[in-house]
Amino acid sequence: MKKIILLLPFLLLTSCSSQNSSTSLSLDAPNTTSHPEDENEDTYISNSLKNEINDALNNDSIMNNYANGNAYKLVMYALDKQTTYDYSLLLSSSTVTAHVLGISYDQTVEAATFNTPEENFNQNISSSLFVKTAFRFYDDKEKITAHECTNPSDWKNSTGTTYTYDEYINTYGKLFKPHYYVSSNYLTDNYSTFESIQDKNKREVNSVAIYNINEETVLGSSLVQHDDKYTITINLDPHKGTSAYQKQIEKTGDLNSLPVFESSLLTFDLDSELNLITATFNDSYNIDIAVLGKSLATQSMTVNYFHSDSSKFEYNNKIVDVKIPSKDEEEFNGYSLLD
């Protein structure tokens, strides 16, 4: 029997609500205009939209300006803002339920992404009735070293596999560095270098989330305000907004073809300054598994987002100095932030 691995979008608890809340529920299609970057289905935010949202923050007009089908733009802003911090951390947990040969089974996945000025790190550990996997990836800003093993105890004996950035993108959909620039291939993650490149197809990719969120991929969105927090729900086009995720699932799931998404509902909680706090993702998709055939899979995932100006992160009055583990260390201490 070949392996079945349904990897969660490593690039994503909901915040407490208040009885005094402002609500705007609008999952209608947003007002749209055409931009070249929309054809690439990347999450991208223009400087003009960033300035517009900054003005709305300063004028306390977020609800007035983004409640009527445009709430998804606040998520684009928050995803972009997450890339501006020197140190960022994402801690995720997911349950994927699949139906194979008339049997329903669950697969649990825990994942983490830690970004620093010197190196980027990602790991995910998965367990189900059929398979166990433990993947670690190290990005030294030039290449990615991968340890794709069965158990965390296998990492110390792994010789690793080296991916160029293009190889990794072609295999897993997106890099796990916060953002970077591409054309037909990877270009750079340096803005000045990007600006100097003469290529009409060049563009930025935000990889904080594996989903592609823009006006062409969003079917509708809603905005709710709870005191000094905002909750945004996005009904994502299951075909346009999941292209990178489809590639990731096909690779990690040993599928015969790309999965076909039926639905994708994303909910983000932002603070008063539009920083990411938490998110919940609910997806359903059809897969064609090698040997076992076709199956329906559903996923529910929660993500906690953190940022800092150093490797020390604070959460619920707890401070953790987060370190990238060597391959010989089984534990990643970033998880202790939630203990």
C-alpha cells in the first residue's frame, strides 16, 4: 500500500468574541477591477491599497470602508504586514478526514514555520492509521535542505535532499519564506533587486498562507468587529484560489492527479492594527489516491500567528526564545509558546 499524506497548508483557536460587536455579513462577490497580477492568482497587495487601508485605520473607518464585500482586502493587508517583521512564527494543527474503501479515518498534522533574517525553517509531523511522516525543511537563503522521513527520530540519520527554490516551488507550490519575487522562475526576495529586473511578468508572492487571495479568487467575504478585533470570513474560489495547495497535496499525497477542490472557507482574526492573530481553514476536495482510487477528503485547521523584532516571542505572559533546531534535535521549542 502506498502512503497517504494530506499535508496541511503550513503557511496558517479563534479570538474571543464580545457581546458588544459590530457585524457586517456580506459573502457577495466583491467589487472588482482588473490587474495583471490577478492572472497569476497570487496574493498580492498594491502600495495604493496599503495606503488606503492605512488611512482607514487612522480614520477609524475600517467597518465603513471594507464591510460590503471588500473585507478580504484586510486579509491581504494582514498577510503582507506579517512579512515585514524580522521574526515570525506560525503554529498550526489540522485534522484531515478521508474516506477510503468505505472506511473513514482521520489524519492529524502539526506544523510550524519560523522565519528569521538568517534562515527559514518549516516542519510538519503527520499521523494516521495508514501512515506516519515527519518532514523538516531548512532554507539558508540560497537553497532548501529537506529531511522527509517517517518519524522525528529518523531526522538525525537523514542525509537530506537539496532543493533549488524553483524545484521546491514546483514540488510544494510555494516557498516557506514570507515573501519573494518570481517571473517564470524564482527571481529574488530582495525588493531592490526585484525593482532592477526588466521583466514585465515579474511579481511578488506572499507565502504566509498557501492559498492565493485576491479579487479574482474571492467569491465573497464578511467582516465582523469585536471591540478591538476583526474577524473576516472568505469564501474562496475552490479552483482559482488553491492552485499552490493543489500542487502540495498531489506531491505529499502520492496522488494520481491534482486534487479537485469543492469548497474552501477561510476565517482570519486580526487585532486592532490588522495584525494576524489566528485563522481557521475548512476545505473539502476530491483526490485520486495511487492504488486505492478516488476519495473525498475534508480538512479543518487552526493557525496561530506571532511576530517579533527578535527571536523572543511573548504570548499569554510567557516568553520563549525560539531557536531553529538542528536535524539531530527532535523537539522544536516554538511549540512551547502555546503550552
